[in-house]
Amino acid sequence: MDLEPIIKSYYKLLQSLDWSDEVLIRGLREGLNKFPSNAFLRMNPESKYLCGDYYSPSALEKVQSRNFSGLIFEHMVPKAKYIQKPCEQAAREGSLDINEMRELFQKYWKIAVITVEENSRLKGHAMPKDWDFENIFSRYQESGIELVKNIS
């Protein structure tokens, strides 16, 4: 999926805010946290389970049969920490660069669709302490969850 419209809109949103107004930022916090995901999901109206970048074989089987029960849609790399926090910090400092933002989204905005059972095997929702900032599969490998690339 093309993330460019989301990146451009998110950039526009972050650039338009008065980051020194703490009441404004606190009031918008939930919306700021949800903006990229909500925009992504609205661009994929049929089902969020059809827009994964990677699937566990069990999840893929369910998705192919259009049985979405018992599935989990999740960010492989926590978006709040590795995309949103750096972007918001740069916006707050007046140094937000859309190209750097684009790199963060392209590198870390990866969606996995797994089963509820597989999700329960994940060792938390943070990247491993020794994460190299490159291997987006770290959490899944650590938990023995196989993922296959979405080829559709």
C-alpha cells in the first residue's frame, strides 16, 4: 500500500500545531496517537486483515478463506516509539523533515497479521532489548512465530 498520502497528511498535521501550547497538545493526544493508524485503515475500508505486509501461515489461511475471527492486526515495530515519537519531537523542535519522516514510515510501518494464539506467545509488545533497529522480525523470531510476505 502507498503510505505517501498518510505521510503527507501527518506531516501537515504535525507542522500545523503549536507545540508550546500544552493544553492543546494534551487535548489532542489521543487523536495524535491514532492519526496514522486511522488514516491507514480508512484507506483500506474492506478489512484491516487484508492489508498486512506479513502473515503467519495460520493467519494467512484464515484470511484467504475470509474468516477474520481470531486474528490480530499489529504493528511489527511499535509505531508510537519508532515513528510517532521521533516525528513529534522533530516537529516540537521545528526540525521536522518530510524525507526523514518518509524513511521512518518506510522502514518501520510494517503490519503483521497473526492469530490470537500466536499473539499470546509474543514476548511483549516492545522490541527486544538487544534490537539492532534493522530486523523488523525480531519479536516474532524470538517467539518462534513464522511470517510470510504478503504477495497480493
